[in-house]
Amino acid sequence: AGWPGLAVVAIGAAAVSMVVLRALLPRAAAHSVRRARDKQVARPIFGYAQRRFVVASSLSAAGAYESDLRPVLEHLLAARLAENHGINLYTEPAAARRAFCRARGDEALWSLVDPQQALSRAERDRRRHGISHRTLARLVNRLEQL
């Protein structure tokens, strides 16, 4: 076939070797990051509907707040105090209160998460309304600031 046949074989061999190298070499970091991000976005959020239901029911009934949402917020408070201030909420309640109550309005928020002020079952049943949207937002903001 001569020179033209040699050229066709050389071009074909080069193309095949490029395909093989492309398959063997690792992907670029940007491509790997993009694929990982796409997988993360596509992953469903488990438990979101349940958490949303807990918050909605806590807004309407004090019993739901005391039994479902308050323990979660109390646990978050204990974790934030331990991580950021080295204070144990349960063994050092006075120090925990001082760390939490920075402003005048924080006293009212403290009563909502103070483990020593949890309402009894009878008190929960007497209360009609749960925590308000505004109060819950203030409480979550204070926990984030802590």
C-alpha cells in the first residue's frame, strides 16, 4: 500500500492509543468535583417532611413543642455551649444561663430551652398555643450566635 497505507495505519494507531490513554488516565479534578456535586444535589433529603411536621405542630400546640421540639433545641443548646464555651448545660446551669443571656430579651428565650423549666404533662395540656413563629426564629438565631 506504500506511504498512504502507512499513514492510515499510523493515524488509526494514534487514535486507538488516545482512546486507551483517555480511559486509563484519571479524570480532571474539576470534573470529579462536578460529578460529586451533581450526586449530592440529586440525593433526596430524608426526614425533612418529619422535621417540618414537628416544627409546624410545635407552632400550634404547646404539648408538641415540649415533647418534640424542645428536646431538640435543648440538645443544640447543650452542644453549642460545650463546643464554643466549654460549659455543660446540665451540671453548670448558672454558667450556661450567663453564656446564653447576653441581651435583655434572651431571658424569655432561656425559659424555652432551660432543662430545669420543662413543663409537666398537666401544664402542657393546659397551654393551648405553641411557640410563635417570631419567638422560634429569635431562639434559633440566638443558638446560631452562641
